[in-house]
Amino acid sequence: MADIFSLNGKVALIAGASKEMGGAIARMLAEHGADVAVVARSADKLEAVAADIRTMGRRSVAIAGDLTKVDHIDAAVGKTVAELGGIDILVNVLGGSEKGELAWALRMNEKMWDGVFNLNLKAPMFLAVAAARVMRERGGGSIVNISSTTGTGAAPRLTNYASAKAGLEQLTESLAAEWGRFKIRVNVVVSGNVYTAGLRKTLRPEVEKQLIDRTPLGRIGTVEDIAAAVLYFVSPAAAWVTGAKLVVDGGLGNIRPFEL
């Protein structure tokens, strides 16, 4: 029986691969047979991910660039094609915010708003466009965007970030509708609370316990949980899936606190 999760012969571009989640996704796809290009602003961290992938016997190239700039996006896509022969998979993991970009709405300025939107919505949009041009010539491909449960409801003090993630989910559906004719599938993984360096740094013990107690599956997620969801979307297992949203949050959703 064929391995429905095999990525043998595929080339993946992981945008935002210098951080834990992006690195985990890159390694997961390589483990299942893909050659992988990794791109972000941090060259040294990228090279460490690429080196890990090469130890698996897969090809990998590290590309440093500022993906909020369209010319850097075009350069990254061009280098991926030149070095690895094409692009079959794009995963937009890049996102988050820079220090000082989150605030109550009455304290937010244009620079804070634009900075978050450029990274969380503009960059994924133009990365998808650049990759789709390559995929169309190759007969199809798969694009996965990484969103956040923050984008599914009210998010005080995170208005710009939550709005950008909500926009990313709408973008996913629209691109899926446009590009299905080219056999390009576009889906989104919506991540819940996941242990990363950023979360560990800010999560107070009492809040961590509350989150775990409220989550039906009884734990906070790992980057491997998100990587596994991405693997599903980009693999032959999801060949008839596009425009879909997969929420990976341990079942927390919009559950309000309750007593057992």
C-alpha cells in the first residue's frame, strides 16, 4: 500500500523557519521525504535547521531575507527554484509581532498596525503568489498558512495581530477558490497554545495551570502537533482538501472556565 504521507520528490519552502515551530515543520517534511528550503531573517538559526535536514539525506538550502519586502520574497523563491529545482509546497509559518507592536487600541499607532500586518498578512500573501506561479507551471502544489486561535474572536490588546490572523484565514479561502483550477491547494492550520520560547517566557505558572485545566485534552500543545497537521495538508492524504481550516488546540476552542 502506498504511503499516503510520503513527500518523496517534493520541494518545500518553509517561510519563518528560524524559530521553533518553523524548524519543526521543516524537519517533519524532510523526515517524510521532501527537500526543504528554509527562509527567515536569522541566517545562523536557519543554517542549523538546514544542517539537520541534510543529516536526514535530504537537500536543504538556507535563505536569509526580510519577507515583508516583496523583492526579498521573489529572491527567496528564485533561489529555491535554482537550488532545489522547483517548489511543490509552501508553508507560511512567519508571524507574530516585534517588541512594542501590541497595545490597547487607543494606544496603537499606524507604525504598530502596519508592522504586524506586513509580517502576518502581506508577507504570506505575496509568498503564496510567488510560489503559486512556480506551482502552476509544475501542475499543482500545496500551500499551508499558520494562523492562531487569537483570530477567531475578540482579542483585547491584540487587535492588530488578531485582525491580521483573521485576514489570513479569509485569504486562505479566497486563494483556494481561485487556484483550485491550477491544482494548487491552499489550507490553514489554526494553532492554539503551543510551548515555544516566547510562551515559556511569558506564561505564569498559575495561568499555565488554568489553561491546562480548561483544555479537554489536558495539556498545552507542542510544535510537533502543528507540524503533524501541516504534514497532513501537504501530503497525498489531503489530495481532495482545499480551503479548509484545521484547528489544533487540544479542544479548547471557545470553552469558558467551568468546574468539574
